[in-house]
Amino acid sequence: MITEPNPSPVHSRKDLLDIESLSAEEINHLLETAKPFKELFTRSVKKVPALRGKTVLNLFFEPSTRTRASFEIAAKRLSADVTNLAVSQSSVVKGESVLDTVDTMQSMKVDYLVVRHGAAGIPNQIAKHSPASVINAGDGNHAHPTQALLDAFTIKEAMGDFSGRKILIAGDILHSRVARSVSICANKLGMEVGIFGPPTLIPHGHPDYFHTFNSFEHALEWEPEVIYLLRLQLERQSAHFFPSLREYHQVFGMTRERFELVSRKGIYIMHPGPVNRGVELTDEVLTYDRSLINRQVENGIAARMAVLYWLQPGIPSPTIEEKAET
Ligand code: CP
């Protein structure tokens, strides 16, 4: 008999907009909640009735494979009803604004809005505007909180704990909402965080707790236990930050030579996907037994089930109360 996790001892929230606003206790609570949900995946019936009668709307203004499908499967495994709004075929292309689109959807009484948008801060605006629970599925270069949670879950599953463990985040830090959310989450959980990438793609004024390195070899001397390779986000780069993709791979990527050293040391490799083969990493990484890339995708469902289960739609937002007063 499959059971749902115990009701939360940690207070629920209406929305999940970033990792900054979660405490380490809340993050650990979500990771613990995800565990029994993952156990469900080995059963012939992979569903629990926890969100029966609730409706989840996926509202993706940017492309996605993993996150959108993962939220859909997570919601269905919790017995919620799910609708995917195909933004490119919606009235958005006729000029309807994001908030008007949300109002329209709200009239249909959805309980959760899962939002991805190219502009930072849009999920926060929607959360103030809507009584539905809003989950940020990635906004500009700001945040991707469920990616950080699924990554933390995967690290804990592989290594057992976080305290004092070292994670090196390598690549395009500047444009990466994943780097922001993963580094903040890792720090909150007690990990040491190193960053490495082209100097032009390292943000100025990064937090003091980051260790920085001037070469991949220098970073490897720090002895990271996990190397988190980032996707090179060419679609967000309006300037030339490095001479060529070939040079990027040679200087900043997981080349075959570096991979030989990394695999000898048994260092775990992670990547949020989608992967640019031959740019961030050589093909061999994808079949490495300590590559966690496929596990990250699998664990995304359990982590997102935990988030949907924890959030409470309908907690009145300040905007709603303000509206009632006027
Ligand atoms: N990791 C991630 O956000 O992938 P998608 O863009 O495919 O959702």
C-alpha cells in the first residue's frame, strides 16, 4: 500500500518563486518529501490521490523539454488535472498581455500556474496577481528553483549528505538561472561552491562564498566531488564572450583528456540539459557511470511532486487582500 508523505511540519507557502526565500529547513523538508514519491516510480501504479480535483496549468513562454514534461507527469502522478497552454498558438500572439492571459486562465479556476518566461520577475508579478500557487519554472537569468531542488535531491541520493562537500559549477555562469539557484541551494545546504568559466561569463560582484579559479586544472586541484557543467546559452548572448565554440570546449569544457582524469578520480558529473555535445562536454561523459544527468531528469518528477504537494493554492496574496480593501 503506497502512502503519501506525512503532512508537512514545515508551514506551506502559496508560491515557489526562487531558492533565496527558502530556508535550509524548508529545502530539506522538500527533499525528504520527494523520497517516497520517487519510490512510487517502481510500482505498477505510479499514482497517489493527493491532488485529486486540483488543476495545474503549464504556462511556458519559452521552450522546454524536461521541465514542462516533468511538471505534467508530476501533477498527473498526484492525480491532478493538467493543461498545457501552447503559448505560440494562444492569443498571446494576438497581443494579449501576460497578466490578461493569467486572468483568463484564472477565470477557469486553475489551482497551480507553472510559469516559464524569458524575462526575470514575471512569475513574481503573476504570483501577486493570482490566487493560484505560482511555481517559477525558469525566468530569464534569475531563478530555476525546481532545478536546484532536483539537483540537491540527486546529490544527496548519490553522496548521502551535503556538509563540506565540494561542487564546481563550470561554464556560462553569467546567463544561467540554473547556476544562480543551484549555487544558492548548495550553499544553504552546507556545500562548498566553486565557479569556473570564461572571465567574460563570470558575473561581477558574485557572493564571497564562491571559490574562483583561473583554469580547469586549477579548479580540479581544489578536488571537487561534483562538477556541474552548464549549458552554453547562446540564445541569451548578445555579445562575443569567447572566440569560438571549439576554443570554448578546449579551455572551459569537459574534454576527453580532462574526462579521463575526472573519471579516474570518480568525480560525479551533472548537467541540467539540454546538452551541447562537443561544447560543454565530450560524448563519453554521457555513458560515464558517475554521470548523474539522466538521474537528474528522473528525480525532477519526484522533486516537483514534492513542491506541488507542499504548496497551498488559495492562501490570499497581498494583492488579493489589497483588492478587497479597495
Ligand atoms: N533543465 C531545463 O530547464 O531543461 P528544459 O529547458 O528542457 O526544461
